[in-house]
Amino acid sequence: MKKDIHPKYYQKTRVKCACGNSFTLGSTQEFIKTEICSKCHPFYTGKERALDTVGQVQKFRKRLEKKKQIKNARKSRK
């Protein structure tokens, strides 16, 4: 193996979740921020939680409404 081509490996990388949970693991980054971890993920908790990243739900609903309006306009023409 070539020397000095691999990134530095941190044995005690701190991971901080948006829910407040934090834990350590090994990684090439010194600190990691995440939105979801095993303490708050719906698969592990059994609770459904809406994750709205940058208004994706609102964008989808807006597109759905627009599609309904177009469909209704076509029906009214007939």
C-alpha cells in the first residue's frame, strides 16, 4: 500500500443527532451531525414521524393540487 494517501482515521468520532442523542464511533471525520439516528428513526421506534426536509411535503402537495386543477379544468371543457 502507498503511504500518505489515506485520510486520517479517528477512533473516537462524536456523532450528534438532531434529537439530542450522541454517541461515538470510528470514522474519517472528527465530528458528524445527523438528522436521524436509531433512537429517533421510525423503523426502530415504531412511531411515525414526518420528516420535512426543505419543504418537500409542501412542494408535493402543491404539485398535487395543480394536477387536480388541470384535471378539473379539462372535465369542465367537455
